[in-house]
Amino acid sequence: MSDENLVEQAWIALEKSIIYYQGRPIGTLAACDPDIAALNYDQCFIRDFVSSALIFLINGRSDIVRNFLEETLKLQPKKTQLDSSTPSRGLMPASFKIVSVNGKEYLKPDFGEHAIGRVAPADAGLWWIILLRAYAIATEDDSLAKREDFQEGIRLILQLCLVTRFDMYPMVLVPDAASMIDRRMGLYGHPLDIQSLFYAALRASLELLIPNEENQLIIKAVHSRLPSLLKQLRENYWLDIDRLNVIYRYQVEEYGEQALNQFNIYSDSIPFYKLAKWLPEAGGYLAGNLGPSQLDSRFFSLGNLMAIIVSLTDELQSHRILNLIELRWTDLIGNMPMKLCYPALEDIEWRIVTGADPKNRPWSYHNGGSWPVLLWMLTAAAKKMDRGELAHHAIAIAERRLLKDHWPEYYDGQDGRLIGKEARKYQTWTIAGYLLAKEFLANPDHLKLVTFPLENVSV
């Protein structure tokens, strides 16, 4: 099938996923698989809708994005709650669905109280701010963002991340399963995926917040946090051969401000010999997590690709991440772009860390599965760094399978050849991710919706 026909089929499937609330388009269903019970796939997820929203904005369909932003803002709790079963002030829902009561439509949000594991989403509010900025850029109209209710919504999300915390680090502290990886995967603390989105949301907020008296305190807090967050992530999360040699020779039980091993990481907890063999001399990446006595050396695609897109990594680091992807193409891209994380947890480690989660079995789902939605992030990162050949190659690989396999949610196996064991067909963000990748490849000017210039924040 030609590229044009594949794109046409993708648009037909995307149009079918649009949901309407009180006669207006408001979002897209997570999936439209007719063969499996809907569960929560008949809802609109904030994180899932971002890729659809961006493709709609590029194609002049800003109405659906505006409706989505307005209605999800109304779902945000605005009052402080001391009830442990009530969503925190400022939290954005993971998803919502349309319910009808006595002939009248309502939106029913899910803040995690219905989700597997009952974990509230830490990433939904961050994606919401990032999408609001994209809307303002695409429409060349910031009047929506400047509305009083939107200004309050931004402040409440930032206050949730910046103010109340049991933490001395510039990163944002979250529980396991609070992001796209929404099942137990050993990502409690400061997972990279959240930190990359946090950094992007902070930078976006500086463009969106009006510098008035009401916003001064939060703007000051953002300016204060950004340099230390940038320094922490670029220096302490970064892994390459040179950095690996430093960590390998760490001394432990150090005390004081001058301690080299600030996090008291035990080198025996890191698979140095496997990592040194796998990590190419010209490559590098941001580690998956960092915390007391912990360095998660797994490669997480979303966090690393978004780090390039939003200039969290510097120019050299960005190229080294792309070098790693190119030089370890079989491991990270394989037969379906691309691995959500690498390597997978296996054997006793899988049993302990995931609780023997059958859906997150080794090389499946979040545990080393391949997710086509990441195509748009890979393409955006590659085009930003003038490495478009990587995106061309990855998209060509995906095009061989996506339509034939009915746009599945994810693929399984070390090489990504198997359709995910429990993957939904006609997964909307798979469809939108492909369309978005094609748009970024054809017209890199659209990258302005998601990218930030490198020079705006100094360490």
C-alpha cells in the first residue's frame, strides 16, 4: 500500500475515535477495538490525546483541542481536601468518559480511583500545560491561556509539583505507576519520564503565565527550580562510558557537601559489565531513575526522546542519545519502533519488582514492549537534531505492519515481531503517533509546537 493510502486509512480510523460531548468534539477514545470488552479504553486519556491533539492542531482542527482543554480544566479540583479518597487540589484526571443521567450528559473523570493500582497520574497535568502551549502557538492566539480560569489551572498544577513535598531534590517525587508506565515497574521516586515532562511544563508555564501580582510567587519558584533541575538531570542522570567509569569507582558512606557519591549508590547494584559492553563509545543516555542508593540504568525512550525535544539535554548529549539508538538499532527499534524501555526485567527481578505482573511479563507491554506511539517523539527528536534519516528508517519499518495488524497498542518480543499479547486494535495514539511522525517529517516547522530553544535556560 502506498504512503498516501496508509495515511488516508489512518485518518479514517482517527476520525472514528472522536467523541462528542453536548454536540461538540471533545477528545478521542483510547481505542476502538470491536473484539474486546472496552474496560477503560472507551475513555479519553489526557496523555493519549496529546498526539491526537497535535495532529489536529497541525491540520487546523483547533476546536476539538480547545474544547478538550476547557472541559478537562473544569474537572480539576480547586479546593484543598483532607479526605484521602478525594483527588488533591490541582490534580488533573488520568481520563474521563461521557455518562448520561436522565437524558443529560456529564463528564465522569478518573483520578486513579478506578485505575489498576489506584495510582493518581502525575503526568496528566504536565501534558495539559504542554498541550496548552502548543494550542497557543498553533492558533497564534494566547487569549485562552490568559483567561483567569486557565491561569489558575496552571498555578494549581505547578503548586502541586513545586510547593508541598518531602524532598530536597529539584526533581518531582512521584509514586510508581504514575505515568505512561501505569503498572508497577520499580519507578517510584524520580523517574526520568516524569522529570522530562516536568521540565517541559515548567518552561511552557513561563510562556503562558501572565507576570501579574497573583502569579509572581509561582513564576519566581519556576525560575528558581529550572536551573537546578537542569543541572541535576544533565549531570547526575547522564550515563556514558566516562560517567560509567566514575560511578564504577564510587566510594560509599560519604558524608558532607563535598561527597562525590551524593546518593550513596552501591556500584554492585549496577550491571557494569553488561552495560559497558552495550553502551557504545559514541553513545549515551539519561538513566531511568535516581534516588538514595539507587541508579536505574534502564533506557526509557519517552524520557530520553522528550529530553531532546524540549532541550533538557544539551546538543552533544542529544546527539549521543540518537547515536545510541542508531548503533543499538536492533535492540531499541527492531521490527517495530520502539522499545518503551530496555532491557526488560526478567526472572527473579521481574517477580520481585513487578510482583510477577502477567501483563508486564518480560519483553511485553511496559516491560520491554515496543510502542508505535513513540514514532512521533523519535521523529521530532531526530528532525530537531538534523538526523532525519533515523526517522525515515523507523517510519518505513512501522509502515510494513501497522495497517495490516490493525494499529495495535504495542508489540511483544525482543525484536518487536509479535503483536502485544493483550494489545488493543485501533489504538488511537498508535494511529495519531504515526500521522504526527509523518507530518514532522514532511514539515519540520511544526516542531515549534513541542520544542524549546536550547539557550533559554542556563545552568
